[in-house]
Amino acid sequence: MKLLLDIGNSSVKWALQEQEEFISSGAFRYKKNDFEQNIQENLLLSKKPSDVLVSNVAGNEIFNLLNVRVKKQWQQECWQPSVSASFNKLKNSYSDTRQMGLDRWLAMIASWEQYQSALCLVSCGTALTIDLINLEGQHLGGYIVPGIELMQRALVNNTEQINVDVKHQASLDYAKDTQSAINNGAFLAAVSMIDHTVDKFSKESNCKPTCIISGGMAKLIKPLLNHPFQQEPNLVLAGLSILHKASL
């Protein structure tokens, strides 16, 4: 049994894997100053995993805290891959792969291995990321902007005249109060960007890409989009599993 962890900037996704199948999975939010306690409270395993596979974009301190705990509890070290220039027929567009988040690369690997087609990948977490892959497996590049909550908090925290609570209600309606205006405006910005990117990519590539959405806000954003998206909750974990198998 393997334990797979996808550590983002504010949440952790996990899965247990046997025979290449995820037998259970879950997610929880965490605070960096309470990371060890959050891990202890939310990862209660009945037996020692054979491997602990990690995708971490929250910084070295978080990875080191996790690694120390894994060494102490199970007498082993965490395995974490790095972003590479290519994997099989998938080719990375970044000249300096160290600048790409590992979660984006793993999601691309999992999606390409499954679909082998033109892809538009959207991740809706703390940041909203979009990555585009053509029919030949060439990553064309993408975008990174603040996610829904980050957009809202940036406005609320940096504007003296705005004193409202952030909310997450999926709506593109014209708003008649400030709280709704901030909420709906953030959703409109995200949805408009995603739809525009799909339109642009479809026109340039002369084909309709397979569109995949993931992340904590995916369930809220997906119904608002003009284009059909498939929601895939465990792309990063799937990519992590693929790379680990390839490394053996």
C-alpha cells in the first residue's frame, strides 16, 4: 500500500493505492504553522505504507516537516520527483523547468497519458492555472492568476472602503450589494479567462481540446463555463503514481 500526498498552498489531498488503484482518498485544509498537527489529525493509517509519494508546492519547510515525521513514524523517507523537460511523448515548454510547479507537471502527465489529445487543463486552487497541450504532446504554455478566494481577499484586504466577508457563491449575476459584487466579479473573471482561453486555443489548433478542470473551486466554476469540462479530482496524485512507477 502506497500513500500519495498532494500538498498545495492551503490544502492537502491524499490517497492510498494498491495495485495501481486508489482504494481511499481525502482532503483537508491546513495552516503552515500547524502543519504537523494537521497531518497527525487527518492521516490515521492502520498500517505502514510501502512508499510515501509526495507532490509539494508549499516550500521546503513543509516538505522537511513531513519527511521528519515519516522517518520517525515509519522509518522511511518521502519520495518526490522533479519537473523534467519531457515524459514519454509529452514535452515541457519551460526552458527552466525549475520554475514550473510540480503539481502542474504531474497533472499534465496524468492527462496526457490518459487522453493523448489536445488538452486544456484548468486547476482552481489558491491560484488558478491553465495549461495547453497540442495534439503532438507539446505543452504550449499557460497562465497563472489568483484564484477566486485570493482575488476576493486581495480586494477586501487592500481597500479601506470595503469591509465585507468573503463568500463563495457561484454566480455571474449583476450584484446589488458589495459582498455579492466582489464574489460575482471574481467568478466572472475566472470564468471569462477560462472560456476565452478555450476559444483561442480551439481556433489556433483547429480542433476542440479535451477540457479538464480540477481543484477545490472546480465544482463551483464548472457549471458556469460555456465549454464542457470534465472534473478530475486526483490528477496530481495520478501523475505522481505514473512517475513513481516509471522510476522503478
